Amino acid sequence: MRDANFFTKPVDKWQRKYEALRASFVERLPDHIVAERFGLSVGYLRVLRHQFRHEKIDFSEAVAEGSRPRRRIDAATRQKIVAWRQRELSAGDISQLLHREAIDISVRTIERILAEEGFKKLPRRTQLKIGRTIGGAEAPEAAAPVAIERLEGQRFESAGAGVFLFAPFIAQLNLDAVIKEAKLPESKSLSATNYLFSILALKLLGTERYAHVDGHVFDPGPGLFAGLNVLPKCTALSTYSYSLDADHLLRLQDAFIRQVMRLALCSGSIINLDFHTIPHFGDESVLQEHWAGARGKRMKGALTLLAQDADSRLILFSAADIQRSEADDQILAFLSFWRGIKKPMDSTFIFDSKLTTYENLSELNLQKIGFITLRRRGHKLVAETEKLAPWKRITIPHDKRKYPQPMVHESRIALRGYVGEVRQIIVRGNGREKPAFLITNDFEMPAELLVGNYARRWRVENGIAEAVKFFHLNALSSPILIKVHFDVIMTMIADTLYCRLARQLRGFEDCDAAKIFRNFVKGGGTVEVRDGNITVKFSKRAHNPVLRSVAWSTLPKQMPWLNGANLSFQFS
């Protein structure tokens, strides 16, 4: 209930100023009394009187605390604002239209005028709902296949034009034929190639979540890359991913890796294997808890197995959403897959101690598969190393850096559940507090090479870290919008394309995807269609000379998924 305190002890700053000036001018009270009553300094009170006398303070309307006096808008401008709102234009759009007429009014002032005229705030709308882009271009109602002939003579700016840099390598990998060989499902309007190339474009452009596809649906560049007018929305991509069952994904992975091996992009002689937990933060997640090494704790997520070629660093196999009861046998599942790819089967598998059991190591040995892994060590095993002799110092070969020269002790041991003996190499002085116990069924490989090969196993973890960082492998939202295994396979394909592009860039051959994207792919350009050919002209960038020096003439120019249109580049 209001009383005299409303006037003697005002809360709002504007009212406190008003009452202070009234007490000074009308009641003629001394400055120190007025200042004390209203919590002001004597100096500030004198400033207020000066501002009031010179009409710098207007009490005709109450203003928000700390804001300037409200601007007076003439009737003609007010009428324009009302007319534009009747056409459902936002305050921001109205501000831009007024600016074109040399009338600068802030968005906040326009919102105040609209409120005074009785208009409610417009609901939050996307550019797609409005039916136009920021530049004023009409937005298509849905993604649809586009024919190159219908684009004849068109020229448009594209923020995602860099995705076309991967087109020659896609043609080299014959990826559209790989998709057809996998016999993936299609919808009435879009083919399997349209769907997969749309998702691949998002991966290559470093899109964090598929829900963020709205940032590209107005860009015709990635749409043309996928053979469409624009990229499909998130719902379409999500629905398609869940239409793929395990057989579809296995056929897709199998066909793609066969093509990689057919082009001799990797040798497959040494394979690094590792688990990775893709975390899921949904409140009602049905996923099991697994160990997440990067976070140092167990958490709910999709357990994923990745196999990487040690020399080329290409990912050659993936399996996702693995149950805890299935984890130990995943190495045998990979072996079954790899036998159909690699002939003759002369690969060596390298992995850590938690990947599988000693019984499965025995199975690998019976099938004459080489392996290098770690023995599970306890306090007793570590303590016994102090009594062992002799030790010898080895030098691990490396082209670029000098590894530590550790001490090793070799022996033959028997393991519970393993038929026969394994070769054990204990390594200490390798920069670790505790010694490492390497075990292998290869009794002929020199110790230096064996320890060096296992040390290179960290590359698979670096590859996982890169996929997590740039390809956003861990970016599962609470509702899992994309099937996890499908997302992992698309990451594998995108990673291969980035490796292929990096190999062509002088001085950047070993750079990760994030650096290649930042220096070469990001930045946009102009896409022009003329005489059935597509020309992509890239904006000026510091690294364009590197792109210009690439032997594009030796790479495929035709894009089969775009009716065989030829592709050419221009670098400013």
C-alpha cells in the first residue's frame, strides 16, 4: 500500500531527481538537506539544477533507469513504422528501411513506438519461416534435385564454396558408385547420393551439430555440391540416418574401404585399434556407461571402435554403440571384416590391454594374425622388474624427432587363457613412471621396431582427438538426431577426404583437418555455371598460391553425381 514514503523516499532514479529538484526550487530547502534526504551529493544536486534550467532533463515521461531521455518521433515517421508492422516486418527490418531513407532510429525506439500503438511483439521466426534470406532471395520450400542445364548462366556467392575443393577426390574415390554399391534406401524426392553428400558437406564445412544445418540451407553452394537446390533440413537428414540398418552401414563401410585399398591409399600392414566413448548427456539416456579416457571417468555414451592405418592415418573401420558384453569380441569382428578387404592377410594389430582378453589373443594367434599389445600389470608385477636382468638400451628410429632411448628386458612368458607362449618386452626409461609390459606373438621383429610401432599407436588417439575437435564426433545432443554409427562412418569418409586434400598442399601434408579448413576451405567464393561446366572462384586469401600450385589437371574434373559436369577453380 502506497503512502507518503512514495514521495519522500522515491525508489526510481527519475523520481528521485524530480523530488529533489522540487524540494530545491519549490520548497527552497538548503542543498545539504535536499542531498541528505534523497541520497545525493551536494555537487550532483547542483548539476541536476543546471541540467534542468538548460532543458537537458525532461520529466514529461518516466524513463528507464540509466537511459537517455526518449526521442520524440514525428507523426509521419510513426505512421511509416505502423504501416510496416502491419506487413509483419520486425523492428530490425523497419530500422533498416528507415535507414535507407536517412532516418536513423534504434530498434529499441521502434519497439517502444509499436508498443504505444498497441502492437504485440512478433514471435521469434527463422529466415526460413519468413520465406526469404537476409539478402532478399526467395527461399525454396523444400530441397529438390537440380539439373545443371537449368542453372545455365547463373552466378552466385557461396560461403561454403570451399566444399568443392573435395570434389576431385570424391570423384577419384568414385563415392557415388560406392553409395550405389551399398544399396542404400532412397526417398521419393531425394536419392541416397543426395542425402549422403548433404551430410558430407556439413562434415567438410565443420558444422558442429546437424541441428545447425539452418546456417547452410540458404547457401546454394553446398546444395549444388549435393546435387540439390539447397541442403535438406535437419529433420530430413535425421530421418534418413535412422532408416539405415546395420547391414546398410556395413555395406557402405565395406564398399568405401575397398575403394580406398583399390587406389592404394594405404597399406594396411599395421592397424592401430582403440575404443572411444561418445558421451551422451540426455536425462533419460538408455546408453550404458563406459570409460571416457578424455574425461577421466565413466559416463553414459556410445562405445565406438576405430581402426586406423598406422602409415597413412586413415580410419579403416568403425563400430558404434557397442555394449559392454560385446566389447571384448570387437577385435574378432574387425578381423572378420578385414579378412574380406586385405588379401593376403599380413596385418599386425596394435592395441592397448583393455581392448580384448587373453583368450581372444590366443584366437588371433591361431589365425596367424600378428598383434602387439600391453600386458595387464599389477603392483607385484612391477616390483618384480627390479630383480630382472639383463637390460639393454635401444634406440627407437624416427624420421623427425628423437625418441628417448629406453632400457628393455626380453623374455618368453605364458598367460592365463593363452595357448602357448608370448614374447614379453619390458620397457622402462621411456618417460613413464612405471615400466610398460609389451606382449606380442612376433618373435622375429627387432625390439627397436616393435617398441617403435607400439609408440606410434598414439596416432589413433590423435586421430580420435581430431575427429572430436573438428568433425565434432562428440556433439550428440540430448535427442540423438543422427544415428551414431552413421555419423562415425561419415566422419571416416570426411577425414579421408581431408587427408587426400592435405597430401596435395605443399607444406601442409601432415596438417590436421582444422588447419586445412581454416587456411583453405573456409572463406567462400563465387560459383558460376556456364556451358554445362562449374567454375568456382575463391576470394582472396593468403594461402591461395598454395592451392594454385596443386596439380589439379592430374585429378578428375568430371563430377558424375552432377551429370558429369566439369569442375574448374580460379584462385585470386
